[in-house]
Amino acid sequence: MNELVHNPHDRFFKWIFSDKKIARDFLQNYLPQEAVEIVDLDYLTPENNSHVDEKLKESLSDMLYKTKINGQDGYIYILMEHKSYIEGKVIFQLLRYITSIWEEKYDPKTKKVPIIIPIVIYHGREIWNVETNLSNMVQGIEDLPDELKTYLPTYRYEICDFSIKRKKRIIGLTATKVAIEAMRAGTAMTKEEFKERLARVFEYIKQLPEEQVHEWFEGCMIYLLNVREDVTIEEILKVQKEIMPGRGEIVMTIAEKLRNEGKLEGKLEGKVEGKLEERKEFEIRLLSKRFGNQLTKELKEKIRKADEKTIDYIGDNLLEITIEDLKEILK
């Protein structure tokens, strides 16, 4: 995941749940135990096609996994609800997607369709409080004779409510926790709430194996910069500095790359395009991380005395510049 996209929620969700290790871990921990006992989670195979209506793709994402359920071919369908508010009609949308899958998977030889276990993941602001069983939504169903009830379609879905107000404890692999906390941060209502969630994201990221840290940092950062209009690199750096000291170069490496690609627009203004003196100190900090003791006190002072044109040049080339280049520029 290395660029900003039109639909960041969908891209982030697909990036996470296309990883079979994460999908398996999530289902192991959040499916009901009676389902876990008959679903072969080692057999999970993600399918690429989406069943979400085109007009709803900004607020819904989905993943379909083929597996074995009770020894037969079956499917697990995960629908991710991205809206910060609760959509009461999701039960009907989900039913449409299930029937769409059945139309695709219908076996003309046996005249059967496979079992599908539907799951909704929600990470909005309010606690999920809408019906999960279709039959309970039919007006007056409790007074109908059993014979008439057979005319009505019925199903229920499993809800995984990770809303901030629910305060549900996240369990499973560290990577799963990173992903869910990042999504919670994406829908946080206030800046303070966002920073609290972002701190938890960083707490989990620093527990990952070293070789995974940069990838997850980049994935979460790009996602959050897309979905949060009110977030700057400076704010992310401030939280990161508290939780993961010494890792600032990861943030700025990603930020600089995106800025060079023209994909962050005003997102960097808080840090990279700030006052000249602040920019000088920022460049010194980042160059110190790159060059260590090679960035001498003399070079630091020359940066502090440099004109804006020189500082602009250094800032534009922070990732490529060598110590020899720097000495030459600051002569």
C-alpha cells in the first residue's frame, strides 16, 4: 500500500483482509465458537470480485472467502461498514449481496447453493444498535401463524462492533489490533479522540517484528491522511515522538515521498512548509537521524544560517542528499 487512493477505506480494508493470516486470526477470534468448530480456517481462499453496489462503494467494502464448512464448500462474506453513523438498511443490502453470491455459485447439477456466513464489521462512532435478524424486522411477525411465516425470507448476520463508544477490547494478532485501531482513529469524532487512538496504533506497531514496522506505519499513515481532513504530518509526528521515539524518519520518509508525488497537497503544511526557522530545525533533526555524527555541529550551524533557497533545496532532497552534497551546498 504505497499511494493515496480515491477510496481509502476500501483500499485499507482490502489490504488488511487479503492477508490470509490476518483473516484467519480475525475469524478465529470473532466468529461464534460453534462456527469456528466447523469452519476450516486453514482452507481460506479470498475471492477478488466485490458484490457491493457501485453507488455504495464509498461507505461499504466487502471480502468473500471460500472455505470448507462442515466438510462442504462454503463461504464467509465480510461486509465493512465505513460510515461514522449507523445505517439501519444494511441488513437488506447484505441480503442482496448474499443472493448475488448464490446466483454465481449455484450448482446446476445438484441444484444447490453453498452456505454463506455473513459478518458485518463496524468502526463508526455510535454503538451498533440495529437489528441483525431479518425476521425480527417484519411487522407483526410474532402474531403470524407458522404457516405464513414460511413465506418470509430470514437470516441473521454476525456483527463485530468496534465503535469507539463500545470500547470493545481487541484480541488476536498484533497486526489485527493495528488495523482495527487505525480504523477507529479514522472515524474518531474529536482531535483528542483521534490522538488517543493514534497512540494505540503506534503502541501496537512498535510490538510488531522489525521487518513489518515500516510497512504497517506507511499503510496506516496513508489511510489516516486520506480519511482525516483535519490531520497534519506535524500532529502525527508529535504522537509518534511520544510513543515511538527515534522513529520519526519513518513518518518523514513516507511524507516526503508523497509530497514529491504531489499526493498530500496541504497535509504537509504544518511541518514541512512552516516558518523558516522551524524548517531548519526540522531538517537538522531528520539529517541527524540519517547521518549521525557525520552531521557535525559546524554543519548544523551552517544550516541554521542558510538562506531560504538553500533550505528549500535541502528540504526537497532530504531523502537523496549525501553528506558530501550537503557540505558542498553549505560552503
